[in-house]
Amino acid sequence: MSTVLPQSEAEILWRDLERAFPTSPIHRALGLSLEVVGAGDVRIHYNGEQQGANIRGKAAGGTLAQMVDSAVVQACKTRLSGTEAVATLELKINYLRPGPPNAPLVATASIEHLGKSTCVGTGRVATEDGKVVAVGLVTVSIRPRGMDSLAQS
């Protein structure tokens, strides 16, 4: 169920999402940032620095998984009214190749299904030159804010 907001209201919501993203301790700790391009279109940027890297300086598997999860969750949020609470129900990730050491990466998402209570999307993490590092499938719970303890933003 996609809520269509007037463009100006949607853009305000999107800027709010971008401002709130780095307040999450995990996003801040891993060096992730959010760029909202449009409804259902987001980019999660990893700065390539050590906080999200393994001992070889490459983005750790957990960092890649967080990027896929965040990309899909945030893409879902851009298609909602802002009054809903969301939470990841399921995450499946495939690691295709290691990213280059100390290199920035970007995750994008595509929403495959947006219903009343769930959103399903695919995410992909790639190098700056477009080589795909990881792909994943994410299922997100959508609930009215305050309805239950499962879905928290």
C-alpha cells in the first residue's frame, strides 16, 4: 500500500530521513550515510574507512548486510507517509566478491512489493565502478506507529 504524498511533503520526509539516518549508532559506527533520490530510490554510502572493514581492509560481511538492509528499509520508508513504524523481518544476503580495500561502496534498492503490512525489496552493493559485491532480499514489517513492539523505526 503506497501512500502518495504531494511532492513537497515527500521531499520534506525524505530530508528528515537523511537527517535521522546518522543518529543510528550502527550507521554512524560503520560510516554509512543515506541519500534519498526519490520515492523508492535511495543510496546507502559506505565511506571505505576502517570502522566497517575486516582485517584486510575490505568491507566486512556485516557491513555489506547492513547496507542491503538499510537500503531496502529506507526505500520502503520513502514510499510511506511517515506515520508507520518499520522493522526488518527477514534478510537474505549473497556475497559475490570482496570489495576493494579501503574503497567506498554504494547500496541501492528496488521495491518488489509494497503492501499494507509488508514491504519486500532487493538490495545490491557495488563498487564506485559498478562491480556488484553483494545482493540481498529483505522483508520489512509495516505497522502503524505505536501498534506493537515489533516494528520500531
